[in-house]
Amino acid sequence: MFLDWGSITSFYGQLLHGAWLTLVITFSAFALAIAVGIVVAAGKMSAIAPLRWLASIYVEVLRNTPVLLQIFIVFYGLPSLGLRLSAVTAGILGLGLNVGAYLGEIFRAGVVAVPKGHREASAALAMSPMQTLVWVVAPVALRAIFPAFSNMFIATILGSSLLSVIAVPELTGRTNEISARTFLTIEVYSFSTVIYLALTLGSSLGLLLLGRWLFPRASRV
């Protein structure tokens, strides 16, 4: 069996362009997911029962149905309601809404994990609820959830590959296209695997360094 590894030079630029789009989609979807997660977490901890129910239903539905199905609903279903989105926009929306359900539970768990004594101390200092949230609860909660938060970012990078099924030319989409055109299956998919490893391992390292900067060892509990 002969493998034409030299042919990589003829299509690596297209794959790198796909990798760039993968990063754009990942950061966009994750930013949306953070916003959704905050709203979901606030809803689940709300004193208003209907808001808790709505947030809980959202989380259960989004976490217990396939993300690919959710992407299909956004891309193919919304046009029937008169809302037409590009493949990239639909992919970002579908992926962001799904990841947001997971982040909502992560954020809620982080807030719940803050010791009661921290809130009592802030009350003793006459801090307002907003000051308590920003200066006491949020830093402690963020430190507790940062590993899970980082894992969800990596999962979003990998999940973006699902958008290839709606013709988004991200890394997997480009890989499928080039493979079908050139029949260099092993070569092109192997090169894409290396790019994905670079993206995920690089992101993991970056998030690790960010965590060490945000939470110096001396301040960890």
C-alpha cells in the first residue's frame, strides 16, 4: 500500500482555513453558552417556582437529546417558522444552546459550593447582595468550577465537527470535502487529526496557565 504523504502540501492550507473557522465557531458558541449558562443557573436558583421549572426543563431536554438533532432543528426547523440562518450561524446557535445547558449546571454547582460562612462574613461587612456576588461568591465559585469549565471548552472544539453535516466548512467539513475529491483518505484525515490535537492540547495548556494565573497556589483552599 502506497501513501502519498507529499500531497499534504497541496491541501494543508485549506485544512488550516477550516481549523481557523473551527476556532471562530468554538469561541462564538462558547460565548453564547456562557450567557445561556448564567441565565439557566440563575433560573434554577430562583425563588420563583416557574423560573426554576423552566430552567430545569431546558437543562433536561438539551442534555438528554442528541446535539446533532438540536442542530438539525435550528438549521432545518427554524426556516419553517420564517427564520432563515446561514449554516455557520445555525451551527453556532445550536452548539451554544446545548453547551449552555451544561454550563448552567456547572455554574449552579459552583455557587452552591461556596461555603455559607463566606456569605455570612460579607453580610457582617454590610456588603450588598451584588457586592457579595461579585467579590465573594463569583471568585470562589469560578475557582471551583474552572476544571469543568475548561473541559467544556475542549468539548466545544470537538463538538464543532458535527457542523460538517450541515455543510459548514470547518475542519471536519474541509477534511471530508478534500478526501472525497482526492481519495487521499488516510493522509488527509491523519493531518486533520494532528490539527485537532494541536487545537485541543494547545487550548488545554492555555487554560491550565490561565487557571494558575487566576488562582495562585497560595490562594487555593
